[in-house]
Amino acid sequence: MVERALELSRNDGCVVLVDEGSTANLRFAGNTLTTNGVARSSRLTVISIAGQGVGVVSRSAVREDQLAGVVAAADAAAREAQPAEDARDLVAGVPASPAWSEPVRPTDIGVFGAFAPALGDAFADAEAAGGKLYGFAQHKVTTTFLGSSTGLRLRHDQPAGKVELNAKSADMKRSAWTGVSTPDFTDVDVAALGSTLAQRLEWARTRVDLPAGRYETLLPPSAVADLMIYMYWSSGARDALDGRSVFARRGGGTRVGEQLATLPVSLSSDPGAPGIGCAPFVAAHASDRDSSVFDNGLPLGPTGWITDGRLDALLQTRYSAGLSGLQATPGIDNLILSGPGDGRSLDEMIASTRRGLLVTCLWYIREVDPQTLLLTGLTRDGVYLVEHGEIVGEVNNFRFNESPVDLLGRLAEVGASERTLPREWGDYFQNTVMPPVRVPDFNMSTVSQAS
């Protein structure tokens, strides 16, 4: 399909992307499997270039007899378009992917071969303890083919799996959540997940009501991932250059080079990172402020966004790099936060806490002020009070108001990084390695009635 579309285009240049997707899933409620299924999808995107005009047409499930019409529509749109501000020569000279012409291997329900029996055991354990398990497991494989009139022939196969488990007490008054990210389900320890949830439900037998305020707070890797992902999504160089984001420097320019964190934390992306690998080239289906169709096929490598607490890079296309005078650093589909040296585990951090809160996860995160990147959101499914190194009970939920950029400057401790599943953004950005962190004064702005 890619080769034929490139042959059909009659304009100056063309980029074609085909995304072949497959999904397998299990859903369960009340200790019972409710549904399971598999699905396939296919999407064709034709990006046609006429001079500096661009035409983009994207269609799902395109048949062979429809292909010429899609390409003709993209060619016509390009000829009618105004010159694109991000126009650049199309990328060339990148070696072809070795597996370019190999058949796509979709996922299927067999990926849950070992996971499903273990889930059944977890159902039995929960039932015996008077509890209920709810949630779902999903595995996706997306194969992206990218070809261009300049000779690019690139392919990437991206597996992505996740499990989300929610445990509830028999009276439905106590609730706990956990989730994990996995490339293939061979590394998911369902028994350990069930044990974690059972412990949290036991903690919740004691209720402690606390007022709003600033509390020493332990954030687990999942919650840290949700905050860092939002910061990453907000780190476009164009917005910073236009003075529209927290990364804008007073008087003009960006804050690249400034110290953001007092602790030597580093935030990075790497397509080759073990367990969270992602596409090693740009695959842009449309141009926006942080991506450009002209950059399609641009090789991606390890990129440091923050190094030892210093802001080193922002999301940059080749076009925005020309405006900022910085290197082009396109977005990469994974994110890694690490602290100085070997950090402690979350359990070890709890054991050393005199008095503070342990937050399980964050939910319903929304932006309040882009100039400071102030975010608001809710805690959910378990906030616990820690006293003298022990969990003494569950606390009411809160609404929080915090900026992840400001938080970086106030971190008191950064633990050991691990692969984690963001709860809020896991449907959109899954490949993360994050540590637990200690914040001395996390702002629980109001008490929430959510339960």
C-alpha cells in the first residue's frame, strides 16, 4: 500500500504512513470475567507536497480500489494549500528498516495464556477475603510503515500492554487501585498485585479525616508519571518562544539552561530503553506546534530534557529549532525520571516517614495556569496516613493544586526508578520509568467528597 501510494502521487514530494493495529482484551467485574475480544485496525495517511503547500488525507480501512482516490485528494489539497511555515526538505538518507517487507504479526488472545489463570486465582483469593476485583487487561501491537518519495522505508512494531485492577470491600466503602505496564504479559505478577490491593483495603479499615493543607507527601511512580507526562506535553519550544508557557524566559526566549530542581534529577527519553522501547524515528501524521510532517523519518536517539536539575531541551521540530537557535529535539514516546544514585524503594521511604501522606494515584488532572503549569486534580482509591514509619489508616480524598515544574524545585527525596503505569494518561502515554518522590509540602487545597 505504501509503495503503490507513492507511485500514484503526482506532486513534488510524498510521505505515506500506514498504521496496522491489533488489540486483545479481557474485562472483569465482581470477580468474574465479563468480556474478552480481539480487534484489528488499519489507517492510511498520505502527506503530499506541492512546492511549500501540504495536503494531508487520512482514512481508515482503505481498500485497494480506494487508494488512488485518497492519493488524488491529498495531491489536490497540497496544490490548493498556502505555503506551510514549517516547510523543509523531506528527510532522506536514512537506512531502510531490515523488516520493511515482513508480514505484520498481530496480537491475539493467546497473549493472556499465563495471565488469565493467575487472574482466576486472584478472583478466588479476593472472594475468600470478602472482596471484589474489577478492571481490565489489554494488549496492543501497532506496526507503523513510513515511506517517502526521498527513499525512506521505515518500520516500527510497538507492543503495549497494561493491567488495571481495582479492589473493593464487600460493602463497597473501601477501594484500592493498582496497575502495571507490560510489553507482553510474561512479567506480570498477578498474585503480587492482589496482595498489594488486599493490604491497602486492610489499611482502609481505619478512617482518619484530615483538613486541607500542605502535607509531607509520598507520591508513588504512577502519580509521578502523570505529573511528568503533563509537563513533557507542555514543553514545546514554540509556546515557550511565544511567552505562552512555564518554559518562557522573562524578556524573551526559553528557559533552556536554567536550573529547575535543587536535587540532581534527570528527565530523558530513549527509543532503545529496555522494556519501554519506542519508534526510533519521527512519525508525524500532521503538523502542529510541536511536530512537523516534514520531519517524518528523522532519526531519534537518547535525549536529555532535564540533566542534573537543569533544563537542557524542549520539544523542537527543525522549524522551531531555526527560530530558537537550539538543536532539533522531536518528541519521543517514552519518559524516564531518575534521581541521584541508588534511591530507596517506596516501602523504605514509608518506613523513614515521621508523619505524612501516601497517595496511591492521581485522577482528573486539568491545567489551571499555563504560565506556571499549575495543575489541579483529585486523589483517588487510597490516601493513607503514615506515622512513625507505619500506615495507620486511610484518609479522605483531596483536590490538589500543584505545578510539576515547581515540585521539581521542592523535592526532598527521589527513590528508585521503575517501570510504571500512569493512571490518568496511561491510554495515551504508557512507556514510563519513574521513581517515588517525597514532597515536603504538597498542596492539598480542599477536601474532596469523592470516594
